[in-house]
Amino acid sequence: MDIRLQIKSLLSEAELYRSQGLFLEAKDKYHAASAMIHKVDKIKNKESLLKAISAKIQSLEKKEEKVKTGPASPELSEKGQDLIKNLFGENDLQKAIALAKFGQFERAIVELTPLLKDDVYRLEAGKNIIRCKLAIGSVDDAVDQYNRWDSAELFTADQLASIRKYLQSRLDQKGIEKPLPVPVGESVDNNTISNSGGIEFSMPEPEAELLDINSIGITFTSGAQKGKMVEFDVNFQSGDMLSLIISKRDKGLIDDLKDGDKLEEIQFYSPIAMFKGTAVIANKIQIDSGPKQGDFCLDLKVTST
Amino acid sequence: MAIFNLKKREIECKIVYYGPGRCGKTTNLEYIFKSYKKQVTGEMVSINTEGDRTLFFDFLPMGLGKIKGCDIRVQLYTVPGQIKYSSTRKLVLRGVDGIIFVADSLEVRREKNMTSLKDLQANLKEYGKSIFRVPLIIQHNKRDLADEGIPLMSVEQMDRDLNRQLKVPSFPGSAIKGTGVGVTLKACLMETLKSLQKEFKWAK
Ligand SMILES: Nc1nc2c(ncn2[C@@H]2O[C@H](COP(=O)(O)OP(=O)(O)OP(=O)(O)O)[C@@H](O)[C@H]2O)c(=O)[nH]1
Ligand SMILES: [Mg+2]
């Protein structure tokens, strides 16, 4: 091919890639064109052509930089946030956590706060509030929040301990020396930390033991539900023990399950990862008083993931 | 995962457009939004970043009317193609029922297509799904550029690259002109509904 035509075709390729936002590819073609132009002697306006190309390359580099440093999770409009809530969460806790997963931490806190009044969601809401505050970068805020809870009567001692262990481990990880007060009678032993899964957007933490599980999908291998996968929300988690509250309406789903049964096919959904594993039914009871009377509480011990 | 409401006889399923950055996922959705007014049931929402690149996802709700007595609602999503948004891609893929893999026909994007397909396989695996079993359609996009003398891969080569083992239906397309957009979506919906039918057996 005539070298002029080759140059022309390289330039039009480069131009197309630029228009499609393929900056690297565009730059490559401009460089190739300019190398070719250098080699040819008899070319009109050689210098000005080369100058024009190098200006194009520079402008591409600027655009590339902008894309590279584009925000990972900017604050969305309220409408955008509402959409995320509704598309990525089924219950109120999941909706709030979805906001956090997409980096909408401030709004997530707004949505998590009322859930502290709910017996079922309280602990998870509390932990996630702490996480969001840490993700925004306000360590002091997170610690203040914990201290306020510590002196109020919102959480049970066990729940507070669980929140404290989570927060302490995160502070330790960040290399922040800030020992949280440990109530008398409790050991400072940190080995039992089981809840250090993080939900910061695009910066998942290394996992320590079992992550926080939001929900699980059980595939039944026998009984009436054989072959089906049913998803359940996890209402409480303590280490590798998961508690599910199952409405009396859904009794049929769990009729075939009894204490000691092995569940060989479970999909675990945590805020930062999904994985498969197995569990054993540690306890199945029908709740006989309170607002959840008649519902079932199913405790699962995770045996492998 | 599809939501199947037995009482209301209603199915809501999720179709995700996957593929490398700049391959034309958003353009597919834009064309559908413009051209299928009767089926589109709400606004198209796009959450973008610098240079119109998808940041979180695009979303478009559709209704297909009744199929065998069941109301079918479809949610279309695109993922962000840029490598660095891998955690978002995974989030958006959660609960997917059918996938359209949009491949870029530009020769210079050959590697990117393959990397993205591998990324899809890995992400599906983390949700316990196999790329060989999930309803999947491939679209070879940007075919219109052949007329402008831009180096494109042949459809055969792209199928060799991407579809040799998968052997899923594949269609040439030009999202910007709208060619192939409808058939691709239709094929994906058919595969998806077939697989949901197996799972839920709603049409007896
Ligand atoms: N010529 C041509 N250009 C196309 C076609 N489809 C998309 N484009 C162009 O390719 C560029 C990228 O298209 P998008 O739809 O934004 O790509 P995307 O896959 O959503 O990109 P990300 O959001 O970054 O993952 C735009 O400039 C489009 O106009 C096509 O069929 N033909
Ligand atoms: Mg896009």
C-alpha cells in the first residue's frame, strides 16, 4: 500500500478509537503513524503534521488520566440510592447494606439507624453502622458511637462484646492504638474474633475465619423440597453458628429438617464474597412467646466452607 | 435469582449484559429503551463516571406480557466493563438468570474480549454457577465498522476465540444502528425462560 494511504488509514483508525474512548489503542495508532511519517522524506507539512499528532497524544493522555483517577464510588443522588436499595436488597437490612456495598455510606447509616430498634436486625445494624463510619474514615466517630452504645442499654452484653471485638480488630488492622474498654469479667482475648468481614466498597478486607453471612441458600437433597434451592436470611451470627428465623408461613420448607441433619449444599452470601459449604442443624425450635410466636428458629453450625 | 410469585403468577427475571469496557453494552440498552417502547415499563437509569463509562450499572425494566398464563417481567442490567470495577461487576451479576456477552469486533480488543469472558466465568463460579449451564448468548458487536475500513475480526474467528467450547448462540450486531440488538435479546430471553421453566415448571 502507498505509504500515504497507510498513514491516512492509521490516523483514521486512531480517530475512531479515540471517539469510542479506547485511548490506549488510539495512542498506539498515533505513535505508529508518527513513526511512519518520520521515515518519509517527501511529505508536505511534515513538521506541522507531527506536531498535531503529538498534541492529540497529549490530550489522550490527559483523558486517560481522568478515567484512571475517576471516583470509585461517588455520592449518588437520592433517586440513585433509592434504586440501589430496591434492586439489591429484599429486607430493610439488606437494602441498607446494599447502599454500603455501593459506597453510599452516609445514606446507609441513615437507613441502618432505625433498624437498631428492631430486635432481629439490631446487632447487624449496629455492626454495619460501625463499618460505614470506619469506611468514611471517621475512626473517632466509630469509637464514640461504640462508647455511647456501651453506656446505653440498647444491646445485650454479648452483642456489645461482638461489636467491640469487630471494632477492635479493625482498629488493630489499621494500626490505630486505641484499646476499647473491656467490661469487667470479660477476657481481652481476641482469638475468638469471628466477625471481621468488611463491607467497604472496593476494598474488601482479608478474611479472618468465617465472614459475616447475610443469607444462605440451602439446596435440599431429600424430602419434599429435593433439588430446590431456598434462600434464607441469617438473623444472627456468632462465629460459625448461624440463626435463621423462619416464618410459620414457610413451615413447609423446613418440615423435613431435624436436629443433627447435615446440609451438604449451602451457598453462603456475605457482603464481600459468596462461597459454598456445609452445615449441621444444631437446633430447631418453634418460638413459643413474643412477637415471633409460632415462627421457627433454626440454628446451623457451619462445618466447612 | 428469578422471583417467582406463584399466587400472582408472575415471574421477574434478571438479564445482565457483560463484556469488556467500551464494547457497547450501554448502547445496546439505549437502543432497546428507544425502540421497544411497548415493552419498556420504566425509565432507563444509568450510573456513569468520567467519559460516559458505566460506573455501577445501567438498569432498564421491561414487561413481556403473559407467557403460558404467567406474567413475565424482565430487568436488564449492564455491568461496568472497566477492569477496576470488578467488585461492582460481581455485585450486579448476583442472582442473574440470563447473560448477553457483548464482544467487541475490533481487532485491537481481541484480548479484552477473552479476559472479560474469563472474568465472567470466575464471577459466576463464585455464585456457584457454571458458565456452561447459565443461559448465555454472545453478540459480536460493532459490525458496522467493517464499512469504514477499521480492522475487525471475522465472526468465525470470534466464535473460535470465545465460543469454541461454550457453543452458545451468537449473533453479529451493531448496537449503535440497532442491528442484531433485538434478536440477541430475544434469544437470551428464550434461553432464560426455558431454563426457568425447567426450574419452576410453571407452564406444566
Ligand atoms: N461504530 C459502533 N460504535 C459502537 C457500537 N456500539 C457501541 N459503540 C460505541 O462504543 C463506545 C462505547 O459504548 P458503550 O455502550 O458506552 O460501551 P460499554 O460497554 O457500556 O462501556 P463501559 O460502560 O465502559 O463498560 C461508544 O462510543 C459507542 O458509541 C457499534 O455497534 N458500532
Ligand atoms: Mg456502559
